Amino acid sequence: MNDCLFCKIIKGEIPSKKLYEDDDIIAFYDIDPKAPVHFLVIPKKHIENIMEAGKEDERLLGVLLARAASLAQETGCEDRGGRFVINCKEDGAQSVNHLHVHVLGGRALGWPPG
């Protein structure tokens, strides 16, 4: 996608504070953190949202979630846990139309989120 913010981050056209990168995914810190630990994990393949992922994306989705979990542990959430959020479309408060997992931790998080 030419105008996708996250695709531009993947291509290096927009800077980010990168946490992790491999052939399939990239993780970077959120520019407006809502917790002491707040980063995003995204697939390099452009997928609009979780409901647009197809059967061919099942392996990638597994990699995405597994890496989100391991990075959460590495960034200080191992003992007390955290929250993994995938917003989807307008009613789900998705603000960038590229599948991404928010990982938040480092403090107690209330429920419901709001």
C-alpha cells in the first residue's frame, strides 16, 4: 500500500524505534505509549486487519503472536504479564489499516479498557 504508515516504516521511509525485525515481522515502540511497556508487532506483509487474514496467513499469524509474547517477556512483562490487543476496523478503534498487535505492560491495566 502506497499510503500505509506501517508499510512506510517497514520500508524505512519513516523512522521508528525498532525493537525487533526479521524476514516476516517488525516490532517497534509506540509513539504515544499508554503504559511503561508499549510496542507494536506487525507483519511485513500488508494485511488490512485480522479479519482480512486468509488461510495462507496462518503461519504468519502464529509467528506474529509468538514473537509478541517473547518480546513482552524480554521487555519486562514476564513476571506480571501484560495486554495483547488487536484492534479491527472502525468500531474496534483500528487507526492504521495494517494488522498490528499492541503489547502493553509494566503497570496494572484496568478492564474494561474504555
